Amino acid sequence: MRIVRASELGSYLFCQRAWWYDRQGYESQNLAELAAGSDLHEQHGRMALASGCLKTLAYGLVLLGVVILSVVAVQALLASLAEPVF
């Protein structure tokens, strides 16, 4: 039994005739468009990865801000408790 890949299913659902030509070994006539599409997908992948990294960095900076704010608040509280009350 032959393994069917998800990309092959997508190709079949998009255009059964193109899928059949591919199975018969016919070479595609629009190689330039296929290459441009592959380049576009690679660019999108890089942008998605960069977006994920920036999101992680943003969460880290927010967490750092909360920690710094907490430390400053605790220091202010301790300083107010250390002052003598007259």
C-alpha cells in the first residue's frame, strides 16, 4: 500500500487533473510560478517565526516589568515601615 501525503491530498482537492498529470510523471509548465510560490511560503515562514520570537520577547519584558515594579513596591513598603512614627 502506498503512503498518501497531506500535500498530495491538497493537490488532488485543488485540481484532480493536475494531480493525475503529476502521478503520470508530466512536468509542470508553470515552474516560474511554482518557484515564486515556494519563495513566498519561505518568506511567510520566516515572518511567522520572527513574530513568535517577538511575542515571546514581549511576554518576557512584561514579566520583567512586573518583577521590577514588585521589587520597587516592596522596597517602598519596607522603607515606610522602617521610619519611626512620632
